[in-house]
Amino acid sequence: MRTLDTLIVSPSLRVAQEGPLDYFLKNDPDLQAAIREEAWDAFLLALSETTPEIIKALKDRPLKTFSELADGYKTVCGYPFGTITCHVDGKAALTAHPFADLAMLLCSPHCERDKPGWPPAVPFWDPSLRASILAISAVMKQWAKNFTDLNGNPHFKLVAVALGTMHTWMVEPNLLTQHEWFGQSKVIRSTVYQTQQYGLPIDGWNPTKETEAEFKTRVKGLAKNLGVWARKHISETKALFVNYDSKRNREHYTWTALRLARQLTYPEILEVQKQVDLDDATVRKGVKAVLKTLGLRDVVANRK
């Protein structure tokens, strides 16, 4: 069973400061999704540490255009632009903001909103905000031109955290001097990782319907099937864990940040990192593995 228990969103939560999140292996029933989440945390941290110019670039046209959208939002919506607190029985139950919906709209301009739609996100489809939406969409597309998904659109994950960061700057201007990501949502799962259950039906021996030899043969066949399943299950589980461990090499995320943000060749990455003990093939393999996990395209694939 996969259940999402708590969604926590903090307008000034710094991402990826805790290192490898080993609790994913223990508490998350969806290991593949957990790997992707940790990979994005690691990549965002690598961007802030290795190529802070990506964050700095948000402080120019993107922030100005985003602020103009925020002003327009207030005129068509009864909700404040930014953090929304939902209450149940008079108590705050969930704090969230509509930036994920906005990011989805900016990355896929022709997407349709859910009906009836989450109230704070509805104004983004209001005709009076169409010009502002198109403006911020164009600006963010230019800003994220090196970080596209497999369909060639700005990657939703990066755009969403960029919007959260800009909103935090608007709320807390003193943070503008820091080149870090803010406003990243964290999903906390309290369910325990569930191993697969294998049902092996064994009917007892009915002497009126089968001989003793037939019964023994049937039981042996079932045991053989169980052995085949066990070997396959062990192989698949080992592959997941090997994948997880290989995707925790933080160096690979640094290489990927340099590859995309600065469009460096693999030899140039080694030169910048002053790594004389590695070769181009090692860097290429690490970058490709990270790109696959993140769902990003190598926009400089023609540069070896």
C-alpha cells in the first residue's frame, strides 16, 4: 500500500542540507520515487554550490516578471499569493502553495487545469492573467533553457523550486544576497517499506481425487515455482539497491551541474574540477546516469 501521509511546505526551507537520506530505504514503499527525490535534492545542491550563477540569474527578469504576476494574482483572487493554510475543524491541517500548479502551466502552456481545480491555482487560468502568464512562461523558458525534460520543455521540478525561491525573496528580501534554493517542499512518508507477499495455495491431499504420488508431484511443482519467484525477486531487489547506491555519488551531480549550466565538455569538467586521476569516459558515464534519473536532456550532447 502506498499512502502519502504528510506534505510539508516551508517558504524558507533550504534543500539538500542533510546528505544522503537513508531513511528512504526504511520508510518509503516506493523506492524508485524516493531515489528520484533524493537525486533532485542532490542536483539542486550541486547547482547552488557549483554554478550559483543559475540562482543569481533569477534576480533579474524572472523576479521582476514574477512580482508582476503576483500583483495581478491579488486582483483576481481572494487568496493571498503564496502560502495557503488549510484548516480542518478550526485547526491548521496543511500548509501549501500553488507554485506547483503554476510551474506545470509554465512548463506545459496548453495543459488544462483540474476541474473543479484547487482554489489557489484557479486564478492562473483567469483571462486577465493570460498576459502575465505568457510573460513569465517566456522568461522561465529562457532561464531554464539548459534544463529541459525529455519532451524539450523546461523541467517542472527546477521551475517549481525557482518559483518558490523567488517567492521567498519577495517575502524575505534579506535572503536575496544568498545564492541558495528556498521554498522546496518535502514529502514525509510514515508508512513502512512493504515487501512483496507471495501467495502459494496448497490444497491438502484428497485420496479420493489423487494418488499419493500425484500429491507429492504437485507439492514439488509448487515448491519449484516458489524457488523461481524467489530468485527473480532477489535479483530485482538487489538491482534497486545497487541503483540507489550508485546514484548517491555527489561528484556525479557536480559534473552534471557543470555540464548543463556551463555547457562544458567532459575534458573541461575534469579540468575545472582538477581531477587528473579520472578519464572522460568516467565523467560521461556519471553524467548520463544522473541525467537519466532526473529526466533531463543533455542539451550539449554534441560536445564530447
